[in-house]
Amino acid sequence: MTQLPPELLKALEMLVNPTILIVAFAVSLRLLPILLFTSLGELIAEKSGVVNLGVEGIMLFGAFTAYIVTIVTGDPFAGLGSAIAMGTLVTAVFAYTAVILGINQAVAGLGIWLLGLGLTGVLYTTVAPIGATVSTIKSPLDVDTLISYVGSREAAELLVSLTNPLVVVSIAIVPATHIFLIKTRWGLVVSSVGEDPLSSDALGINVARVRFLSTLYGGILASISGAYLSISYLGDFRYGVTAGRGFMALAMVYAGNWDPVRTFLSAALLSFIDALQLGIASSSIELARRYYFFNMIPYIAVILLVLILGRKARPPSGLMKHFRKG
């Protein structure tokens, strides 16, 4: 009978290690906003009928802008604000071409992604100072100080992750989005435009305006996600730093069947899987040599989550269908 390599056996043993699981949960909370901001913003855009495949590029623009501005000013909140401004501008370009001009949404979105990937890479190698450190948005609590109160480093790291301002905001957006879509008039308008734009127009709703603003909102959250990645989670920027997480966020919307709570659960599960593989891979030199094997696990998990959780997913009827009045 064929035996598994010793390194992989060790990795499987770590899956039942309580310490590893607690650390992975703490790290997953830090990873969660990267997916959650983007997926919840994209959910609103798609509920209105617009798919923005450019969110990966918008995240890159947000990450790079926040990184550079934070270096220059020394203020990570100034970096966050500038990232939002850049994300708004880039998303407005996409929304104008896809919603107003009627250019194919997939083509326009992929164009934004490629622009973000190429332009931020060029600017990083030509403009960004080499070896610069950046101030970060972090929890007001300190791990070393908390250890004396909670008794373990793992518990202290968990509390620090829970109290990061952007982690708190990203989680708070989940119930806010649910309430917006179910309980408010504007949320019902967004949903009706995505389901039946013709009937919505007959009722006097400006379909193009609703779709434009919904897409803009989604892009703003994607830029916040990128900013969080560079000036909170990593404290750095590098070429292609998002590593496909914008596309992962798109998949989480599908896996969550365009429901904020289910999308949150999908993103949380994927973040935990990502954190778990990071913890296991970095736990020993032998496992670190399997870096590329462990690194592909989150991408495999995306496919499995879509296949398992998204089996009965039903997109809005007007998704990706351009509406022209008259």
C-alpha cells in the first residue's frame, strides 16, 4: 500500500492541533476583509445587473495608491482615503463604459483588471522607494500586553485580529447589506433593476443611474479591500499583490447565491482554509519546501465551494444584460 510522504502526514496531524486551529482562526480574521469588502460590494453591483470583472484591478489600484500615499504622508488613513478616491475614479470609468455606453461588461471589466495589473506594476518599479516601510492600520490592542491578561499568545492574537478597525467594519457591512436589500426601498429598487429592468423603467426608475451607483459602490469597497491588503495586512506592496483574490470574491458571490450572509460564510470559510494552509506550510522547513503545493489549496477550495455551495445558485435575471431606455 502506497504511503503518503512524511511531510504530508505531518500536515494532516496538524489539522487536529488546537493551537494551530486557534492561530489559523485569528489569521483568517485578518484575511477576511480582503475577500469580504470586495464580495459584498460586488454583490450589490450584481444585484443591480452589472458584473464587474475589473475588481481585481481596482483592488490593485487601491493597494498601490494607499501604499504610496501612506509612505509620503506617514498617515495610513490618508492612504485609505486616497485609495477610495482612486477606486471611485477607476470604477466610474468602468461603469460609464459598461452601463452608459453599453460595452460588454466582461470585456470592460477585464480591461480594467489588465490596466490595474500593468500600471501598478510599472509605477511600483519606477516610483515607489526601495525598501520603504509603511505605517499600518492596526488594532489598538497589543499582543505582548494582552498575553499577561489572557494567558496565551494564541488568544491574544485572536483578540487583536478581532479588534482591527477594518476587520470590524467589514463584518459590520454584512448585516447592513442584508438590511439594505431586504428592508429598505433603495435595496428593493436595486434588486428590481437587476431582476427586471424593463418593468423597473416602466415604474419610473432610472435603471442606468441605479446600476451606475451600485457599481460605483462595489468599486469603492474593492478599493478599500486593496488598501487593507497593503497598509493593514501586509504593510507592503508588490507586483500582483492581490494574487487573484478579486476573482475569488466574485466566486464567493456566486457560492453565496447573491445573499450577504451566505456570501460572508463562504468568504469566511475560504479565509480559514487559506490561513490554515499558511500556518501548516510555515510550521517547519520540510513543509515549507512544499510551498507551491500548499499555495494552490485556496484556489482548489474556491472551485469546490462554488461546486458545493453554488449548485442551486440563481443569478439576477437581468445580470450582464444591457438596458437602453426606449
